[in-house]
Amino acid sequence: MGETLFTSTYTPDPKSALDVLAFVLTPLEAFTTDPDEAEAVAEILGAAKAEAIERWQAMRSEATRD
């Protein structure tokens, strides 16, 4: 059984440019330090970061139309 090193109740806001930017600019090392996992994590994160940007842009477009 592992020890909890960090916990947070913070939930990023997908409508917030600052939250999306913080996620997109977070380096790979924040998600893994295992060299064996780095490639897989980078691939998953790349897709997740692109999706975060696309969703933010869509929400921004909707807000400006309303």
C-alpha cells in the first residue's frame, strides 16, 4: 500500500484560458519520472493537451456568439 504524497481538491476550469494554458505548459516530468513510461505518457498527454485547447476554443467561440 502506497503513501499519499499529494492531494488536492483543485479542479481546473476548461473555460479558463489560464487553466488550459497551465495544463498545456506543464512539463512531462510532472506526470512521470519513469523513463520507461515517458513515451506512452507523452503520447497520451499530447492528445489530452490538444483536446483541451480545442474544447477551450469551442467554448470561447460559443461565448462570443451568444
